[in-house]
Amino acid sequence: MRFYRSRSIFSLTPNGRPLTGTDGALFVLMGVIVVVMVFVIFHRDLRVQTEGVWAQGRVVRKEKHARSRTSRGVDYVLHYGFPRKGGWQNAQRNVSRELWERLRAGSSIQVLHDSEDPSLSYPEGEGGMPLEFAMLAFLLAGGTIVTGIVLLLRSAGAQEA
């Protein structure tokens, strides 16, 4: 492992190459993509929460998956169905351990779903993207954008000199 003696975090990449304006533009692009994605997902989830329709559904089955060999976490997946216009909608969602343990296959469950797109649904007690996660993502993306702008400005200043 190489250690770098540099006064600025904006001076070198891990392979020792100086950061350029292109790197700055990529940082800005990555940050903007994250901001747009988080905004779209959060807005969609908020719309379902405020304008969604409740339906009485049933738990079809439950699954528990280990995330990976390197992660000790477990995903609790709930498969459920609920009636909708002219049919039955099946869905699945990662849920909290508490909800997963409380329900059994065949259990009745309340489901909140988007009337225009029933594939967007949440079982009772579960929701979309938490506000805290959205704020953290915006904060990190903002930092990435600012880093990119600093790199672009440094690159522009170095070209003028």
C-alpha cells in the first residue's frame, strides 16, 4: 500500500495521477445523478403515501436471505398480494424483522398502493425511502458536487497560469 504525502485531498488520485478538470466534471455528474435519482424515488414514495389507496391483502410467503458472505445482515422479504381493478396484484418487499416475524403465510395485511401503478405498494407499517436516508444522500451528493466544482475551478486556474 502506498502512502501519499500531499497537502490537499484534491491533488492526486490513488494511482498518483493529478486530478484534472475531467475528474471534476465526473464528480459533478455523479453528484447530479444521485440527487436526481433520490429526488425521483422520494417524490414517488411521498405521492404513494399521500394519494395512495389502501387494500386488504394476503401474505403469500416469506423469505429470509443472508446478504452476502462479507455482510452479517439478513434481508426479510415478504411476498403478498392484494386486489386491484379487475384482478389481483402480487408484490414483494424487504420489510422489517418485526413485521416479518409477526406475519405468517395466509395472514391478512393492509397494503398501501398507487392507484395508477399498483406495482408501487407498501405493506402496513412499512414505507418508502426514509427522510433521513434521503437527506444523507443529498448531503453526500452535495459534497461530491462541491468537490467536482473545486476540481474544475482549480483546473481552470492552473490553465490560466
